Amino acid sequence: MSNELADQQQLVLEMAMRRQPALFAGQVVSAGQWFAALKATAMLVRLGVPEVLPLLDVTADDRGALAAEAAAGQRWNRAGPVGRFGMVPRTALVAAGLLAVALEVAAAEGESELVARLMPLAAAARIRWKERQPDPLTQMDLPAVFTAALDAALGGQTRRP
């Protein structure tokens, strides 16, 4: 296991145990909101694959794992109603890749940087998002900074990418 992955897992444990303040884009949020924003970011990534892969700051192995999961998810979507992001990642490598991206988004220093980090994810996810009813993001307790940044990334449209 890489030091970076171990550090990421440690941060998640610290948030789960509430040992340090949950920060998202420089703002203190509840632990529940922090985890909801990570989940929402992972949903955007999974919906945006394969278009979003070149934009991600992850290893080649993570990119390959995400691409393979997306291909499997597309086959599953044709066979049934469950979407890719409605399921647990199929491998630990996929989960690690999603966590790395979500934590990078969360580490934005402010809302404008958060908008910049969300913009390519939202743009790539927008095409597949329209199939989701009801919109799963509206059902999540997301931090205000996340929803405002997502709205800005979408150019003031509705939160649905």
C-alpha cells in the first residue's frame, strides 16, 4: 500500500471518528456532509467515465480499474435498473481511485477552486445524469459550499449535470 493511500484512509478514519474538523473546500462541515460530498464526487466521476479519465490525477492502474468498472457498469445498466454509482465499487483499486479524486476535490482551498475542480467532472457526467430519476444529489445532505460550487460549475443551471 502506498503512503498516499494510507494517508487517505487515515483521514477518512479521522473524519469518521470525528477526531478533527471536517473541512470541505476550506469550510467546516459536518462529518455526514463531508462523506456525502465525497460520495457525490465519486458519483460524478463514475458517471463521467470514460470521458473524465484523462482529467483525473490518479495512477494508470486507477484509470484502468475505473475504465473496466465503467464497461462492466454499462453492461449491467442495459440488463437492469441499477446505475453504476448505485453500487459499491467492484474492486479495492476502483474504491481507492474514487477516494483519491474525491479527496482532491475536497482539498480545494475555496469555492472558486472547488468550482474549477468540479467543472470537468460535472461536464463529463451531464450526459448520463439525465437518466437518473429522482436526482440522487437532491436526496443527499451536501455542504452548501459543494452545492453552490456545483451550481456555478454548471453555469447556474439546475444541480443536475
